[in-house]
Amino acid sequence: MRRAVIDIGTNTLLLLVVEPTADGGLRRVRDECRFGRLGQGLDASGELHPDAIARSLAICQEYAALLARDGVGAVDVLATQALREARNSAAFVVPATAILGAPITTIAGEREAELAFTAAARSLPSLAGQPFVVADVGGGSTEIIVTDGARVVSAVSVPIGAVRLAERHLAHDPPTADEIAALMTGIDAALDRGAPTLPTGITLCASAGTATTLAALDLALPGYDPDRVHGHELSPEALTAWTAKLLALSTAERRALPGMEAPRADVIAAGAAIFARLALRLAAPSILVCDRGIRWGQAYLTAS
């Protein structure tokens, strides 16, 4: 039976459709990404913007049609930081539930972290048996998971993300030196509060859209290729260089880069900065990119 997972995030709405394989694995039937920017203005207002609701409901309409076309037998709909936080979340959840014909489960940050870890551990065999840290940088929050290679040692959700920090700190295009300094200080302070004790000298597994876009940029892909992005390794030096470059460019200049998803160009620099500051804190020798985020984590656990 085909199953689907929809991940409703602060920046994107993702649709994954999978079916079981003879060897007990999962085959990707469909893996879609649309930019609803549900978290537009949320950091300042505490509420979902009407335009963001309208965009995201239109995407739900599209996804409902795809679910019917693909003959999906069951669907899990997960929502993360934007709907955890918005006072008026029902203004989206009620109509979206009706459109999709399935309940929307707003998951806690800890559950989001567990799913991100599951996706990485199940899909990146090179990590097996060794300690590593998973960081899932979303639009509104960052999940950080520490594993010793056999189990999760700690998992936290920190309320910093690409959309939130771009709106909070980067008012100019390109950002000014003072704005960049405030961004870095803000990231460090949030990590101090939310993730004070982290190991050092182990691999950082980077998940979600900021990470996959950095991999696509590093590979200069003419079009997004999940099979090339998944498992791509970035050196700490490359991550630092890409972060500096993205912060120095305007949105239009970023949009023109090979590998850039155009709707992500205005917030990618803030997301890259989160990874860069976290990699520095970890003294990570390498950054391994994971294309399979929480949607895959949910699919793996459901199939188990």
C-alpha cells in the first residue's frame, strides 16, 4: 500500500509518497517541495499572515489532488514550528484538514528531532556505529540530536531558523556588517541557551532545505537531484566559505547561483549561518548532508 507524509513547515510544505519494496525497504514514488512561507511575519506578530495561509492552503489543494492521483491509502500530516507557535493556527489547520481529508498533528520539537535522527540513521549507512550530531535547520526552529551511534543521547529544539532569523536580523539586501554580527551573536546566544552541552570532533549530519541547498550549490547542480545531494560531504572550510558568500550577495545574486532554489534565496544565508556556527561549536571534521528529513523519518517508523 502506498503511504504519504506531508510535512508542514515554516517555509515549505513537503509531500512524500512511498511504497514498500520486496526487501522490506521503501521506494520513493513522489517527493515534492512547495514554498508556502507559512511563517511569514510570525516572529514579529505571533500570528499566521493571511497571505501565508492562502498560499499554503493552495498547496494543500495541489497535494490533495496528487494523493488521489497516486492512489495513496494512508497519509500522515505533520506540522512543526509555525503551527506550534501561532496564536491563530486554527485559521490554517481547520481548512487544511478539510482539504487533505486527514488530521494535522502538530508535533513537539523533541518528536521532530527524533524523526530527523531516524531519517539520517536509516538512510546514511556511513554513519552506522559511530557518534554523530544531526542538525535539522528549518524555517522557524533547529533540532539538534546527539547520538553515540547506538542510541539518542540528547535531543533539543532551539527556536532559531532560516526564516525567523532572516526576518529578525537581515533587513538590508545584502545584509550590512552590523546585521551579520547581530545574526551570529543571536545564533550563539540561542545555542548557549538551548544546546549548552555538545560533543566535539564528530560528524555533523545536516538536514532539511538549507542543508540540501548548500549541497546543491556546492555541486553546482543545474537542477535539484536528491540522489546526488543525499550523502554529499561538505568540509568545514566549504561551509564557512558558502556562508560568507551568501551573506555578501544580494537576494537576486543568490538566486542566480547554480543549485539555488529561487524561493529560498532570501533566507538561505541565515540558515547557512546556523549550520556554520554549530559546526564551529562542534569542531566538526565534516558535514554530511541528508536529503531525507522528518517526512522520511515518519515513513520509516510507520513502515517498521
